[in-house]
Amino acid sequence: MIAGNLQSSLRFRPHQSAFMPRFYINFRNADEIAKDDIGVELPSLEDARAVALISAREIVADNIKGNAKNPLEAVIITGESGEDLMTIPARDVLPESLKK
């Protein structure tokens, strides 16, 4: 799901170095965390957030369509050493007009 939307949704900036960090995008619901064990190399945490939002919006839409009992609560972006870099609450993936 991510790869198809990634190119059209992100504008990659030229990277100064050949090294790009690997980010892991994990999804938390009421009773579990679905861990990303592959990760994705991206230039910055900002780019990882953009990728995470794309996936999270798809998951939230599926949760709504399927009337999920344990919908997505948050997306957790971790770094290569396993540290949490950012947590995005599910409500933050909604368009602004739906947050009111």
C-alpha cells in the first residue's frame, strides 16, 4: 500500500549524503502493536511522518468501513535502534474539517 502512494505523495529532496536512516512505522490498536519489521529508508523524520499518514488514513478508512471493534489508536515511528521518534494519534490523520 505504501509504495504505490509514496512516489505521488512525497517530494523527495536531494540528499546530501549517501546514508538514509531507516524508519519503522508501527500501528497500535487497543490490545496490540503491529510492528514493522522491514522499515523504509527515507531522508528525514518528516518524510517518515508523511508515509505513516498515508498508511494510517487507509487503515482508518478500513476501520470505519468494517466497523472495527479495535480501531487504530496511533502510529508509532521508531528509529533503527528501536527508539520511539514520533507518535501520531489516529485523530490526527483525519482532515481538519472532520476534527471539529
